[in-house]
Amino acid sequence: MPQRLTPLEVSLLALDTAHTPGHVGTVDIFDAGDDGFDYERLIALIRERIAFVPRYRQRVRDIPARLAGPVWADDENFDLTFHVSRSAPGQSGSAPRVRRSSAGPAARSIAAAVGDVSG
């Protein structure tokens, strides 16, 4: 059952624009170690634990004709690999290179992800 956004959540969503994004993201750098980095194992670990935080698998949906405020609804197309991606900037993984490779995903607006609950 969809749950209404709190007044604070509605306010924060309204403040999210292309010029003032209101979301948070991280860039995590892992040492591959002797055995190499196992991306599939990381995804499996997150997938196993994300069940304990349902909000992470939900998205904001508007009610048709705006008859009520937006709601949180399960995202039936949730794709964890869209949120947890990997990149190998090479041996010279300088800070500017890491910033450039993470700029695209970080620039996506939360408001752009809001959809109509009917569709």
C-alpha cells in the first residue's frame, strides 16, 4: 500500500532542481586486493540486505489529477545495478578522473524520477 510523503519530504522534493539537487550519492573506492574485486558478490550482499530498508526500493509517484499528495510506491522495475555501478579509472585514478566519471549519475534530478502512480 503506498504511503504518503511527509510534509518535510514534499518540501525537499520541491527544492530539488537541476541547479540545486537535493539528493546524496557516494563514490566508494575499493582495494581489489590479491583476489580482485568481486562486483557480483557486492551486488548479492546489497540485494540480500536491502530487503530490510524497503524505502530504498521505492520511488515517489504523483496521484492522477493531483487529487492528493505524492506517495511512496514500490518500484516494480527497481534495478540495483542502476544504483550501484562500477568503474575502473585505471592505474592513474586521479581525483579529477573519478569526479568526471561520477558526475553523470550524480547530476540526475530526483524530480525527474517522479512518475504517475497510475502507469
